[in-house]
Amino acid sequence: MALFKRRTVGRPGEWFYCLEHGKVEEGPDCPGKDRMGPYASREDAQHAMRTAQERNLQWETDPRWHDSAARGEDGEV
């Protein structure tokens, strides 16, 4: 007997984007390592890659994450 049951069916309204297959799926059909989500709607899941790209760009250009460069070589402000 298994200690943990593998959940094969998602909850209604849970949408995921599968990175392996490049498709939207309702419920977790693919392993967690291959999916993004859950998303509130199918449309949100369809735009998962664009949303991730936008968030990555925001992070890369956020000065709070690059404060060492603003201080200078010696670490002073």
C-alpha cells in the first residue's frame, strides 16, 4: 500500500501550462516539473510563457536586485 496517493485528476477550474507538450491542460496531467500553474482560467494558462517572460524582465531590470552595482566597486553608496 502506498503512503501517498498520486493525484491524477485536478480540481475543476485548475489550469496548467505543460512545458513538455506546450499545451494548456485542466488539472495536473503532467508531472509538476513540467508544468506551470495553477492558473485561474484557461486564458491565463495560455499566456503562461508570456507572463513568465514579463516577470523575468521586471526582475532583471529591478534596481533592488542589482544594488551591488549601484554601490560601486568598494561597496560604498
